[in-house]
Amino acid sequence: MALSAVITLPCTAAGRNTPEYRTDVPVDSIIMSDPCIIADQSTGTYYMTGTGGMLWESHDLRYWNGPRFVAMTDSTSWMGENPEIWAAEIHKNGDRYYYFATFTNNETECARTPDGDRIPRRSSHVLVADTPAGPFYPVGTDNYTPENRPTLDGTFWRDTDGKPYMVFCGEWLYNNNGTMEYVELKEDLSGAIGEPRLMFKASDSPWSREIVNGEEQFNRVTDGPWLFRTATGRLGMIWTSWRFKEYTTGVAYSESGTLAGPWIQHPDPVMPPDFGHGMIFTDLNGQLILSLHTHKDINGTYIRCPSFWEVDLSGDYIRIGKRLL
């Protein structure tokens, strides 16, 4: 189906201040949280997006051209005219490319914190394009996650039943205990089918910790799910939280090999401190690579930038190798 066949909405570019387009930018000079990469073999090009809704292009992962805004949103929808965009991902499904991203409309309230503070409308939505270069337009108008609580970091997975799903986080602000959940999607990814199902809670993790009112407890944050399957068929998920003051990545495995779990948490983080919100992609040479963000302190300013690591899924567990960039 041609892209023009599904574009019926008054779409505009999300983000009004278009940054300067640059060429041959070293990857460690790019400011970006939650970097997600897809490799296009037909053009020999890597496409990288993430928080901000922008797109960068590269042929070697080391030097990049960009950015361009590629997320075209419906200004008459719940997102409003200029939503914030977090944790965007590009997934190929069939012969089309789908842009999973978290959109926040700060003008609209969806819920209150346990202390009564206002939480803006925040939810994952799906856009679509005919190529990974975009631009991406809404594939439908339906909600994907509940509108009466904040959710984020939606990612795509097709489970062993052959059905498509969105895996996402229930934001901790809502009840001080973040969640991982999944919901079935329509085959054309234009909306959700049924209600979300719980995978695990932040409080289930043995490695993510924080101090609240002088007492140590579980860290409340669930962030950045990414599903993978090992060579032995084991289903795993890398995800991110905090270990006291350090942002870091852990892993959980499904005992059933499906999204239904039960999900068992590995006791320790799988990454060094300060590397989080990861995803796994196959490079143009067939090598698996883990992409995350880390941070740099430039003259007292904290910025996030992409980082790439070797990753091995040839056994029963994920194994992280050396840092590449």
C-alpha cells in the first residue's frame, strides 16, 4: 500500500526550530539521548534517531550527516501542535518502516502523581514511511496505551504467536513503581487490540536501587525496553534504571520464551555505570552492535551522546563485548 493512501491528517513537523544540517560529524559530537539505529543494506546507510525526533545518516557509524526532522504529527490530535518527542525508534515491518516514539503534550493533563502534582499527557504512538529516511506520518488515530496515565518508550516486537506487539513502560510518576507492559497491535500497526498486560514492575529488580527519605529501596524507574532472542531461542529484554546515582542497564529473561513471561531479572547490571537506554542492531557487515547513550560534561554542561558496543547473542545469555565508539 502506498504511503499516500494512509495520509489523511493535517500533519506538521514536530519541532519548530530546525537545527543546522552538518556533514561528517563525529558520533561523539552528536547530542542525542536514546539513540536507535537501523541499517539499510540497499543504500549502505545507517539511520539514527532518538529523543528529539531528528534523523542522522552515516555509512560507517563514525561520521554522520544531519540532522533532519522526520516526525510529522497530527496537530489536531491529543499531541497538540508541538509535542516533545522522546526515545524514537525505526522498525521495519513488511516492506514499510515504522517510527515508534513517545509524544508529550505539556498543555494537556492525563493524571496526577500520588502527591497531587500534574502529569502531562504522555504516550507512545506510531508513524510510518516507505523508506527509513522518512518523513514519517501517523499510521492511525487510535490510542496505543491508556490515555489516563503516562506511558513511554514503546518498542516493537512480533512474538512467537506471529502477532505484533508494543512493549512499553508505565511511568513511575503515576504510582511510584514503574512497569513494563505489552499490548497487542493491529496487523497494520494502526492501533492496539485489547488491554495492556503486565510483564514486571520496577520493584521486581534486585539491581536498581535508590534512597528515599533516608531509606534504601528499589529504584522506581523503568526505562528503554529492547527485546532480543539469543541463538538458543531465549527471549530477553535489556532495560534501564538507576543504581543510586548511576544510570545503568540490566537484563531480564522470559521463562516461557514469550512476552507473557514470567520475567526473571538478572541480579546485576550488564553494562558499566552511565550507559543506558540501549538497543541492538545488525551492522552492514552482519555484526551485532549495542547502541546506548552515555554522557559528557562540557564546561559544566551535562550532555548525552551515542555509544556503540560489541554484543554477543550466540549462547543462552547476552554478552557485552568491548566498546567500539
